[in-house]
Amino acid sequence: MANHLGRNSKLIKLHNRGLVIRKIIQNPMISRKEIAEQTGLTQAAITQIVTTLISQNLVIEKVQKNDRRNTGRQPIGLYLDTTFYRIVAVEVGRCDITIAILDLSGNIICRDIDKNGISGIDIGKLPEVITGMIRGLTEDNCVDNNQILGLGISAPGPINNKNGIMLDGLDSPDFHSGKRFEAPYDWRKFPLSEYLERELNIPVFADNSGNISAIAESWFGAGKGIQNFVQYTVGLGIGAGVIIDGLLYRGEDDVVSEIGHITVNMNGPVCSCGNIGCLELYSSFRNILPSYYRKKNLPQPDLNGMNNWEIVGQLEEIWDKAHSGEIEALGAITELSKILGIGAVSLTNIFSPEIIIVSTNDVGRVDCSLLIKPIREYVKKHAFSVIANKVTIIPSLLGTDIHLIGSGALVLQELVSSGDFFQKRQGVA
């Protein structure tokens, strides 16, 4: 009984500590009194937590500036200390690999980009490429290793968050051909986090891009303060991240919400994942190009002969034309939006979220607000009415940096949820 009580007490302390850190990060200059009112914690508990956070160089106290006519005691505000610790964020994308250094408020200080991306690089060389880029960026910006709180990684495909292992694909063969299919990016169960932790001497955490996007919104975006929402990530690939009761829903083995790989056509073509007629086959932004060319009465583009950068470049041009009011460009985007609406209906019916936040990936300067109205109308028409009437569908405001911001937030999330984070940090370093 004593052991159970001890474990429960530790979990409660961790939960309370996480509440306080998150309130300070998301509400700069918040007072102890305000934290108490918003969390229900006692002043004594808050003081104990804040004292520890100050000793760890995470939080700073500062007297709030009140009306000069107020001669009473000036309240003391708490805010994140962004001067010491840094977070390294890595976005492993289809088109490029981006490394960034962030402060603890999610602000990007500097970055470096390798234009190859997964599509243009030998997967076996990926760890060396990432390691070299990180070392170069930290050295160029005079960031010492003991300043780095942790490294967060965002990548497409199934990833085991706990062990930072990039998983392989399906274990069963396609029942039509007998051929075994892998995930869109076959990581061969490579322990990327373990490798980088050993090489760089810092804690490393990894997650798939859908989950990373949801974490970014929960910490710094439209999901702040929302207990139940879905992040719908659309682009060359289609995915989702789900927040339930304020926590990221991971499922078994961290493989969950693969909305891009639900079957929408039982008679459709075979997807790269091995399934038949997946949503991603029809809703990937690649499909905008043939639709647009058809509407313009132009010869169809050879998508197989184009690399991701060429596809993205043309997509950006079409998006610019749509914002300028070109009918064909708007028509192609709206056409795709209705197909994306199929995925949004499934997410609505399954999770009954308060909001669905739509964000883009791998497509550069694309304003996803053009997608919102058609998706919203499709959900309103086809989702279960009691849910559809309540859910709000909105665009993300974090832009193309959402995966870097989310990778930083992943490290912060580990910080607030792990009682021995600093012991691990010291042990690694």
C-alpha cells in the first residue's frame, strides 16, 4: 500500500509541476495567485514548484508594473527564462531537412536547410547528415552543449515515440499480388533517437509529423486551452494528430490516426502502404496538378517524372493564382478540398472534437485557409449531425514552421511530464 501511495504522490506532483510550467509558458508574467485560481493548487504547492523551476534556470520572477497610484504591494509575475536553455528542432521532410534552434517560448533563433529531404538522400546516411547539420548550426551560433535542453524530431511515417525508433511498414503482404509493402518511408526500425543521443550527448525525442503538429497547436497555436481537438495535416502526405482531454492520443505502438490510409475506394489502386484505395491517393496535393492542367486544357503533367521540389513549385504557383482569383486554380483547389472533406468527416465522427485545425506540410508557402470553407461544408453535410453542428474547422496560424515549433514543444512536453528529466539530461551530458 505504501508503494502505491508513493507512486501516486509522485504522479500528482509531476502533474502539478506540468500545470504550473505550462501556465507560465503560455501566460507570460502570470502571478502565483492567478496560477492558483486557474489550477486549483495551493499557494504553498505553487511556491515549492516555482522555487525548483527558478533553481533550474527555467523561470524568472519580476515585479509587475502596476498603476503608480497603487501604493500597495506590487504583484510578482513569473515568466520563462529564455536566456539560457535552447532546444534543437529537426524537421525531416519529403522535400528538405531543416534544423533549427529555438528558445523555450517556441521562437526560432536560427536554422539550416538541406534541400535534399528524405526523397533525395540515402536513408542510411540520414543520421550523419542530421548530426553534421546540428553541430554546424550550434557552433556557428555559439550554443554550448550544456545549454541544449533537448532535441525534438518530426518525421513522416510511423515512429515509436518512447524509443525514438523509426518503424518499418506493414508485416503482411498485399492480398492481390503477394508483395510485401513498407511504409511510405521504410526506416527499417532504425533507432534514430538512440544514435543521435549517443553522438550529440543530449536527450532526443521523436514523433511523426501529425502528432508534432498537434503538440505545436496545443502549446503555441489555436489549440491552447482546448481539451479535445484534431490536427488535420494535409499536403503531399495526409495525416492527423489527436488531443483528448488535453493529452496527445498515441494508441498502441504510437501508430494512430493514420487518416491518409483509410480506404475510400475498395476498387482503387494499391497505395504505397499496401492498402487499397487510400484517401491519400486521392487527396494528396499532387492531384491538384492534373486537375488544374485539365481545367486549363493543357497536356497532363508527368508526375512520375517530377521530383517533390518540382511538384511543390508548381503547387505554389497554382496557389498564388488562386489567391489572385483565377477560376481554374480555385476550382482545382476546391475540388481537392471536397476529397479532404472525406477525411475530416471520419475524424469528426470518430473523435467528436471541439475543433479541427487544418495545417499543411511539404508544400511551402501555401495558405490553407482556401481549403477551410469546402471542408467545413462537406463536414456539415456528411458528418453525424449532432457532432457536425458543434465542431469548428479552422486553419492553423503557425505556417510552415509548425513542425519545428512542434518539435520544440515535444521537448517541453517531456520536461513537464518527466520527474527525472534533469537527472536524465545531466546523465546524458
